[in-house]
Amino acid sequence: MTSRVRTVTFDSHNPYELAGFWLQVLKAPRPDDDHPGDPYAAVVTDSVTLLFEQNDDEKAVKNRVHLDLEPDGPRDEEVEWLLTLGATIAHDRREPDGTGWVVMHDPEGNEFCVLRSAAERG
């Protein structure tokens, strides 16, 4: 018997709004049954489903699990675009030779990393 990861779930103060950020990041359409004020909101892609559920607790420490994003284009362009969506840079791990990654926060402070694209890795 084998299991597979079906959904990655995040606690969120505003599920609809946070899902909206990730819908833009992953270029996914909003599900028809997600509405402002709902206790849950989803981002469904071919490779993963992210679920945001209402929880008013404050985030207290670093995430124990995070997403690693591999952009289709250059890493640095993706980082700049994510900043326009409301992400922030937590730690810049880029190296002068072009290797490395960028640790970012989504609008509610969840960590995620932006890696180099497949083309950049050669």
C-alpha cells in the first residue's frame, strides 16, 4: 500500500485572501466554490493542491514545512514578480556565481523558497 500527498494545508487568518496570493503565484484559477469569508479556500494545480483554513492563532516560529518553487524562467525575475504580489524576502541565499535560492514570506508570513529554474541549473 502506498500513500501520496494530496493536499498541503496552511492555517490562515484570511483564507480567501491568502489563496488569492498563491493563485497568482501558481497561475491557477480560483475554484467556483471559494468565497470571501469562507473558512477554507483552495489552490488546485496539476501538481499540488494548497488548502488554506481559517485559524486566528498567531504564527509563532519558523515553519517546519515549506514549499520550494522552481520557476519556468529566471529565479531573479520570479523573486521580483513575487515582491510585487506582496511577498517579502526573509533570507537571500543567492551566491555570486548564480547558485543559491531566496527564502521568502507570503503575506501571512509562511516561508517558501525560490530556486533556480531548470535552465539555470543547466
